[in-house]
Amino acid sequence: MFRLFRQWLYINWIFSLTSKGREQKKTLKILHGFTEQIIAERKLYHDRTNNQYLKSFGNDTSAERDDAEPIGIRRKRLAMLDLLIAASREGLLTDLDIREEVDTFMFEGHDTTAMGLCYILALLAEHKDIQDRVRNEVDTALQENGEKFTMKLLQDLPYLDRCIKEALRLYPSVFLISRIPAEDIKLQSYLVPAGTFLHLNIYAVHRDPNFWSNPEVFDPDRFLPERSRNRHPYSYLPFSAGPRNCIGQRFAMLELKAMIAPLVHNFYLEPIDYLKNIRIHVDLVLRPAHPIRAKFIPIRKTNASL
């Protein structure tokens, strides 16, 4: 954020001369060194085994995903890093491409998901009726699935899905994104020259009454198909949109469901702090200035389940 609001520091060689630029270079060296070590170790493994592990997935139908398997069961599937390495050996990716994708999954996906989970749980704690409805959906799905959380079960929780989407509308983890147009863009009476730095305030778009009725209200049902059908496709951008959207959005949604579903199944949530009283800290992610506290009250169950 230090650099974002100081346009003269957008020029890389100027930024590199500042104390913040030197600090960033030092930090990135550590992070990239960690990522490159992981990639190098995995590549060395494939070299020593003559790529047999990668080749074994070429005709192995067992690598197909079984959505009905319980969460936590080990399945034979090609991991993301192995997939990237395989693509690089076919000339489709460079080493830099691999590192950038690994950086995205290892670093960019942690803080954003953590903040999303924080706000979702806080909203559910404040809205008991919505929390109860999520719990009923999860409990019903578990009863029909032998008390096991599976990939298929998590994918088939439409109300929880709407709750997550609505929470990310009110509190998008990444509230600001930047773009540089490759060519001139005409926006009504305005001309945006190619090469201009553009900053889009997602937080403001998500609360714009031109797109959202009662925008400050937590209403998961605004994401029902019949209410979403005529909505502007770029009025909802928690993962950006278009060709530069978030590569991990499906994984993030599934990750959030995998954490929230067991929590509401096993605990009642009650608020200690209310979001209306929380000051938001402007950072790379939408971070509360202080921890948002909630009570987790265990639910007594007659049958042991996850």
C-alpha cells in the first residue's frame, strides 16, 4: 500500500533506490528462494525416476477424481506442481511461469482465504437465522451421506455457497485490484490511454446501490439464480473477472466450505464483537484492525461424526 499511493514509485528503478524497495527485494529473495527450492527438489525427483511418476498418469484412469470419497482419504492424483513440471517439459511453461504459479498458491491464497473465513464466521454469528439454515443444510446432507464429509457433499451445499458469496460481496478479501490497458479504452465520454494505471475499488462496487438493493444488508438469497440472472456480470468481483481472474477461485470456495461446514455442524456461533464496530485496516487484503471475536459453543450429538 505504501507504493500504491505514491505514483512516482511505480517506476521500478526509482522504487529500488528507496528503503522500502530494498526491503522488498530482500523479502522476495527469501520467498522466491523457498519456492525455487521446492520446485528444484521435485524436478530432481522426476529426473532421478526418469519421469515415471508423471508418465504413470497418462493412461491411469485411477487418477480421475472420485467426488464421493471422504475428505482426507489419499487419492492418486497429479498434484499441481507435478502438473506444472509436466507442462514445462513439453515446452508449455518456463521455470519463471512455474514459480509464479507456485507463489500464487503458496502465498497469495492463505491470507485472502483466512480473511474471508473470518468475515463469514462473524456474519453467521451475528445472523442466527441464517446460521441455523446453513446448519440444517449441512446436517441434512450429512445424514444422507452416511455422516461423512465428501467432495460431492461440499459441492452440493447451495445455501452455504450463497452465504459465502454474500460475505465476499460485503467483505471482499482483495478489495482493490489494478490493471494496465494494452490499448486505448473509450468509457462513455472518457478516453483511458494505453499504459494507464487503473485501480478498481471492489469494495465500493459491491456496495453500489445501482447494482445491489439494500447493499449493506447481509442477504445470501440475493445470489439465487432468479435474482442474479439480470445482474451486471462485472458488479461482483471477489475473484476479479475476465481473462485475468483468480486462478484459485474454485479451490478457495471449496476450501471455505470445507472449513465452515464442519464448524457449523459441531458448534453454535455467537458474536462477541460486531462487524459494525470493527475498524477495517487498509492493506493488501481487507484486514480488521483488531481480531474479531466469536464464541464457539459445542453442539452435543448422539452419534459421533466429523
